[in-house]
Amino acid sequence: MSSHPRHDLDPVLESPIRLSIVAALAGVERADFATVRDTIAISDSALSKQLTHLEDVEYVVIDKERAGRRTKTWLSLTETGDQALRSHLDALQRIVDSAARRGAATTDR
């Protein structure tokens, strides 16, 4: 008997907020803090907290640049973060496919 694909889900990305952040950063070189905040509809403080966690596990890099008197925060997905997202999505797809196969098997009876 093979292992269920749920065992391949990334525990870091099981949080809908962290999954949303990583997904928002996938496919772009970098995005500014405000754009990610607005894209996933979250408060500044909640985004900051989740970004700290993602930075700790090396899924995201946080860069701060001076822009005149202001500091702009840039976020980018690391290779590790990109691979984690791909693996997590693959596991989710295998779960869905497994359920679909079971559903088709029960309707064929």
C-alpha cells in the first residue's frame, strides 16, 4: 500500500495565508509589500508576521530599499520556496486525482 499524498504536503504551506503569499510571489521576480498585501487582502501586521516565518524557512527573501525618505520593502520567492510550492501543489493535485478516481470507481459499479 502506498503512502497517501497528504504526507507530501508542506506544513509551512498548509497555512492559507502563507500559501497565498508564496503563490502571489511565484512567477514574478519580486513584488513590493503593499502589492502582496493588497493582492491577498491581509493587514500589514498579519503579512509581516507570516513573512517572518517564510523568511525563517528560507522560502522568501525580504529586501528593504531607501526611496527618498521612505523605505520600500521588496519580497521575492527563493528557489527553495518555489520548489516547496510546486511540491505542495503537486501533492494537492494527487489528492484531488485520487478522489476523482475513487468517485469514478464507485459510479461504475
